[in-house]
Amino acid sequence: MHQEKYKGRNITVDVLKRGNNWTWSYQIDGGPLRECRDRPLPRQEVVLKEAISEAKAEIDRMENPSNI
């Protein structure tokens, strides 16, 4: 499990190995779980970066809904 803060919000990321590939899920401030299972990737580091990027983009959208 990886945790970090972004713009005052808590991001929690889990990566899970499925066979030879990795998938991810994240939560922002303990809210709904967001998952990506349909696009597994072969490297844990890449999956973690992708999940963090997706979570940060969601936070940015929550702060500025006109950009959706």
C-alpha cells in the first residue's frame, strides 16, 4: 500500500499482482474505491505511477469541475 497527500487530500493506492501483470486501485480520503483491472501492466512501478496520476487528476477535476 502506498499513501501520499496531494492538495491536502489523502491518496491510498494498492497494487495487486495477477499472474505476470499488475493492476491498481486507489481511494481519495477514504472515499469510493477506483480500480483498473482491464489494463494490467507488467511492471509494478508503472502501475503505481499510473494510479497516482489518475488519483491526482480526479482531485484536480473535483477542485475545478468546469474542466471535466
